[in-house]
Amino acid sequence: MKVCVSAIQMVSGGDVRANLKRAQLLLEEAALAGAQLAVLPENFALFAPAAELRSRAEVEQKQGELHQFIAEQARRLGVWLVGGTLPWPADDGRCYAESPVYSSDGERVAQYRKIHLFDADIGDAQQSYRESLSYAPGHAPVVFDSPWGRVGVAVCYDLRFPELFRAMLDQGVEIVALPAAFTRRTGLAHWLPLLRARAIENQIAVVAANQGGVHSRRRETSGGSCVIDSWGTVLRELGFGEGQACATVDMAAQQRLRERMPVARHRRF
């Protein structure tokens, strides 16, 4: 069995309408290229300061516009769609970075809330990142059934925590969708090596959709959205700017690899 997947790369800003228009055009491009499963980047609908995200989360809880957009695109284009991340209110006044998943029928089949929050000082123009001030962490990995196998979701900073991927592997994961907004500094150094490592060590396909450009005077993201197979081969990769990385993943070949080299069965810890 083979599946055509697409990682959508955007340079989102503070205008929700403009972001949704660009997302729609890129999803249409992916569908025309044959995509059956597409992944939007983190904060695809609104890339803005924390206060704006909290306000948008409250609006979304009341109106559900962004969830409706994702459902509509999935149904209209006939693709399974991992909706990047959307802000959703948490009980403590912060937001969750929530990644909803919709089937090609427009039905929500899963939702994942980002577990690991980026609190770091990395020496770029922004200097300091403290996601935990604005975001509440999720608590559980998410893996769901699709027509092509078991699919898991991780978001951005989650990529640095291999134990999350092992937890998904214990739930039978075969493909991981990874929306992200990796900073330019960390992404150029670590994005691709980490993605390939997660694919190789777990013998899974990875569909990684990153933000890829200049969002403000202080915030730049690294791009490089890609599709990687279970051998660690980069099947398709973007640079900077908008676009979509579409590639075909051979799930039968992945299963044969797991049978020839049964890494999961050889685990000691």
C-alpha cells in the first residue's frame, strides 16, 4: 500500500483571512498533486503575539470558524487533514496548542494538544521564548487509525523528545504528522537531523510541515518542510517561503523493513 502525503509550508502572519486564503490555495495545490493526507504548519491561521492568540482562542471556542475551515477543506478536497495548531482555551487562562485531525468526509477523528513547551534562550533577535506563559501543556500522545495505517501527531518542540515518539510507537504508529514553527536559528541546525533520527529509530514515515520565512522584525522560521521515509530518506524537501512538499510513502516497504530489522522488538528499556 502506498500513500501520497503533503507537508504544507506557510509564512503566516497576523491576518487570519489572508492566512486562510493562502492555506486553501496550498491545499488545493497539494490535492492536485495527488495528496491523500496533508499537514498544515503550527499557527497556520494566526502567527501573532500571545495576547492575540488568547483572544482568538476564546472566539474559536464560541464560533469554531477555524475548525470549520479545516473540516471544509478536508471534505471539499477529499484529503485527510492535520490542521496545524489552533489556539484553544485552557482552564487556567492559558491556551492549548491544539492540532485537530479531519478525515476526507470532514469528520474530526482526533485532536492532539502540544505536550512540550518551548521555554528557551537561543540568541536570535527575539532572544527569549517562554511558551509556558501563554500555553498549557497537553498530557497524552495521540495516535489514530487512517486508511493507510496508524498516524500520530507531534508539534514543533515535541520533536526533541524521543520518548514521545516511543510512546506513539507503543500505540502502533506508522506515520507521524509534525506541524511546526521552528525558529530560524534552531531549525537550520537541528530540524532535519532530528526529523531523520525520529524516522530512522522508530522506522516510521514523517510528514513535517514548518513555517518558513520572516514573520516580524524579531521572528523568523526555518522552513525545510519535508517528507521522510522509514529508512531516513528525504523524499521531498522545501527551502524557505511558501509551498507544499508532496511525496509517496510505500507503507508495504516500511513493513518489510520492520520485519527484516525488528528494532522495536529489540528494545531493552
